[in-house]
Amino acid sequence: MKTCFVCKRKYDGYGNNAQPLKKGQCCDFCNATKVLPARIREHFNSRRKKP
């Protein structure tokens, strides 16, 4: 079992890249509810800054 770098819970499986929130792996739940929304927010914020 691995430990999620975001919520610190144990999970099975491959895990997901936790960036931009943390360096390391995260569980599927944190990926869906925290990491992916943060990536989408970061993407749209970076697009607004360009002229």
C-alpha cells in the first residue's frame, strides 16, 4: 500500500501525479477532487495573464 501525499491515507493501485499541489503521488479521490481542479484553475489563470 502507498500513502497519498495530499490526504495521507493509504491506497492501492498506481496512484496519480499530485502536482501542482504536492510532489509525489496521490490517491484517485484526491486526484479527482483536488489535483485536477487545481490544474484546470492553473491553466485558465495562465491563459488570462497573456496579452
